[in-house]
Amino acid sequence: MSVEWVPVVPGRAEIGSDNRSILFGGIGPKHMVEIGYRYSIAKYPVAIVEAEKLLESKEAVLSSESEWKLALDQGVIFGNQELEKLSDCCKGHYWGKALDGRSHSEDDWTFLIAKQWSSGKSTTRLLAKGSEQAKFVRLVKVEDITEYPPNPQRLPSNREIGRILKEEILIALFVGIIPSFVWAYFNASEGYIQTGWPGLVFGGLILGLFSMIFWRPKTISFRLGKNCGMVKPNRGKLL
């Protein structure tokens, strides 16, 4: 089997989404990874049936999403219409992920991370455990390291639930509840607010939740300090 290998130089890459709306959001949080080792990656996706020998002989391994993204940023990997499987698996988020290039793997994971190519561009897809949709993989050969450091920089283990709850309460109040009462004040019959306020509150809550389909404030992202290399919260562009 002939695989065209291309070199990737160490560097930083940005992964994930800070948009948590249902329609436009992606896997979060957005974060920076830093890969300090050199590796070679398959220039094109490799059919699983053809990759099995290399994987079994340990001449190559599945690419992590971090390795894949750094290679994409350097313009050395390509695809056409393939759905390629990576080595990362998750529960639908990146919390707790190591940021040194290794694959992200959670206990009791539910999704495999894959990349769908279309017209030369790629999008991230989550494949349910046991899915056989992906017929291709992306292979890498790493020669610089034999094992990863035991204590890498990581994303926080959990999202800030308190901050998100406050956000949701304010959205429900200003997007749903208050507009409902304003509408009732100008359009409903006299006394409706006094008797129908539970319905207005409930309707406002539903409207606030419905807005999640299209919009939510950007969530916090994470970068690695330029000099210290430590994980830091960031609300702007990472790179």
C-alpha cells in the first residue's frame, strides 16, 4: 500500500467553537493546542481496509484532531468527499482535554470525532459509538517521542455552570418574559396581566429557550500563554 506522507512542523492550532447555539454551534470550548514534536501525516485520507496493515504493525497510528488541525493549517492535507475518522472520542465536548497534541479520550465516551470533506473543505462531525459510517482514516507517523509527558496542560474539567445559568436567566428575562408582558400591556384586555401572568411567564421562558436554536453569547475560550505555556481564559481570537 502506498501512502503519501508529508511532514508537519511543531506549532500551535485552534480547535473547537465558542458558539453554543443549536443551529450554528459546534463542539466547545474553543481552545489552543501546542504540538512540540515533528510528525508525518498522510496527505490524503486512507481507506480503512488499506490502513489496517499499517495500524496493526504499528508503523502508523490514527491522527489526533490536534495533529490533523495543525497539518490543515499548514496546508499539507487534503480531501475530496471522504468522511475520515480520527482517534479522538468524547461526550460532545472538549472539557478536560490535554493540549499537547495527544488524542482526546474520555471514559464512557459517546462520540467519535470525524472530518467530512466536501469540495476540498472540511467540517467536524460527531459519530455515535459503534458507527461504521466512516470508511477512511487519517494516519500519522511520530518519530520524535515515545510517550507523552505525564502532566500536560489541560482544559478545565467542567464548564462554568453558574455563569451559564445566570446567562440563561437573563436571556429568558430580556428576550422572553419582559417582551411578553410589554405585549400584553399594550394589546391584551384589561386585567389580563393580573390573571394571566403565569402564562406570560411560561411563554416568555419558552421563547427564551427557543432563541437557543439561533443565538447564544459566545462562550469563553482558552489559550496557552506565549511565554509560560499555561492555560488561560480568553474571549478574543486565540492565534
